[in-house]
Amino acid sequence: MAQALRPKGTLVEPISAGPTKTLAAAGMGGFSKILHFAEETAPLPRNVTIDEVGNVAAFLLSDLASAVTGEITYVDCGFSIVAAGMGEDG
């Protein structure tokens, strides 16, 4: 997408947020288990907040990120780098 939109000068800066407490998420069955699993598994042992996701979005929309395009920015307290289901025993 970044390559296709390049002629228009459009930057593509997707964000992949970790499990986040939102009104929509509250309607998902078992979401509290997902939050707990992410909190226990992520390198930063907590869940990401909506404010933190918004802060990253603000950065990506600012001139400070003018050379960033086509990269997925993970805002998930490091959860995305941890193998799912792996405990401390490996």
C-alpha cells in the first residue's frame, strides 16, 4: 500500500494495538482472559492503554515520523514479540 500511494505523497503508518479496554472489547466474551494473558506474558507486564495508542498515532501523524511508511508499529507492551502460550519454562 505504501508503494501504491507513494505517487500521491501519502504515508502508510499502520498501528497494531494490543488488547485494550474499550467499549467494543467489553462486548467480547472472554476478553478479560485475553487481557490477563497479555498482561502476564508481555515484556512490560501490563496492558496498553488507549492513551498510549493515541500517543503513538499522534507521533506517526507528526512531522517527527516523516520518514516512516509501510511499517507496522506495535503498541502492545511487547506482547507481539512473545511466542503465544510460552511460559517461563519455555
